[in-house]
Amino acid sequence: MKKNNFILTVFLLVGISLLQGCENHYKDLDLSVYQYRDTKDLVKFVYDASLILEKEGIKSIDYFKQNRKNYFSKDRYLYIFDMNGVNLFHAGMPQFEGKNLMEITDKNGKPIARLILEALDNSNNPHAWVHYSWWQPGKFFPVPKSSCHFKVTTPEGRELYVGGGLNYPQEEKEFIRIIVDDAVQLIEKRGEKAIDKISDPVSEFNFREVRVFIFNSSGETIISPVTNNNSAQINLLQCVDEAKHKPIIHALRQLETKDNTWEVFLAKNRYDRDLRKMILYLRKTKIGNETIFVGAATQLPKAP
């Protein structure tokens, strides 16, 4: 048995080396949507592991366990689950292996496993991104995390998923594109009933300092960008950035001729309080006969 495991490990290591030396097998991943190398590298890291599992099946779990150090670093680690929430491999926290984590939540109450399953079935989120708080192995405090995932059907016919996350991830434009497009799709499907789901703090539509917000043509908020209710109503049409520009007004002008737009504006960074470029993604849709606007904002990369 040990000899077979050794042969499998050698075979897989050779295969991985060949894969990592050939960028062509990443051509279907569309990594061009990401701005940061760390994000692109994570997607490739998880994708390569998914190819191993897809080709070699359940027996490759032994390979991952025997080579745990190759799938764990201070910034990221790999994990494999079945679709019922049972952990099969966890490079960073092996104590999870064999346990059902379907009901586990982060410190804010986000149902991580359930959000992953939703993301895996969401064609608008092709790399199944989920954002939450978690802890680094060996540490005692939570850190912000973004994880991508791939669904795999093994040669034995079992459905599994492979995932990996970044600690302290950079905020990608793609992350807000996904949640705003998802929110618009949900509104077009459920109408006003979608509002409660979108505003829920533990839903996919809220993470870290990012929040999907909604307002009408008069600038009145349906989901506020700053509060969990609308008792303190603000008019977004009057809001200005640090350069006294009105990014919402400018974005609405763009939306007169198209359904979505990106708008750059200035805000103070909360850490060093210097000015940073932010980007707003805004879309228009309808609830009933009323035109509404759905958006979210995040930071742009800081110039080197």
C-alpha cells in the first residue's frame, strides 16, 4: 500500500510540474478580470488541485495529505469537501478532516459552506468567490478572507469541491461586479421580496467594507450604503467625494445610455488617512414600474 502511495505521489508531482510550466491550460479561466497577481495565483492554485482530483479521484486525497506542506503557506491553503459539507482534506487545519462543517459560520454569522454551494451553482461567479472572516492556523484572531472554489466530479462519480482562500485579500473590481449583478438578477426574479435578502448582513451582498446599496431616481435609499435601516434617510444625489465631485450624479448620466457603469471617486483611506481612489459599479433595473439603481464600491489598487 505504501509503495502504491509513493508511486502515486511521484506521478502526481511530475504531472503538477508539467502543468505549472504550461500556462496554456489556464486559458479557460479568464484571469484577465483580476487586477492582482495574488488573486490570479490563487485561482490557478485551486484549479490545478481540482484537475488532480478530477483525474485521479478519491485516491488523490492521500496524495494531498502526504504533501500537505505544498498546499499550505502563511497566505493561503487548500481544502476539499463533499457536497454535504464533510471535509476530506484541509491543508491548514487537519483537525477538520472527516467532520461535517455544513452549519459552521464565521464570527459575523455568515454560513460559509452554504454560501460556497450557492456560489458553485452561480454562473455569474465562475470561480465561486466567497468572502468572510476566518482565523489563520496557529493564530487566535479572525482575519478577512476571500476564497475561490471549483466543483469536481471524480472518476468514481462523486461530486466534491476544492477551495482555497487568501488572508487579507486585495479588493478586486470583479468581487463587486459579481454581487451587484447577482443583486440585479435577484430583483428581476423576485421583485421587492429580494430586498430583505440583499440587505441581510450575512448574505453574499455584504462583506468587509463592501455593501450592495439601492436607491431610486430621486436619490432616496431603499438599501442604505451606511446603515441597516432607512430611518436616517440620506439623498445620494447630493453626496460628494473628497474632491467635491458627485460620482452618483455622473454615474446616472452614464446610465442614460447603458445599463451599467464604473465610476472612480476619491475617499480617505481608513488606515493612513491619505486620499485613495475608489470605484463604484452601478446598474439600473426596475421593481415594478419604478426604475432603481443597484451599486457597490471598493478601493482601486494603490500606485506603487
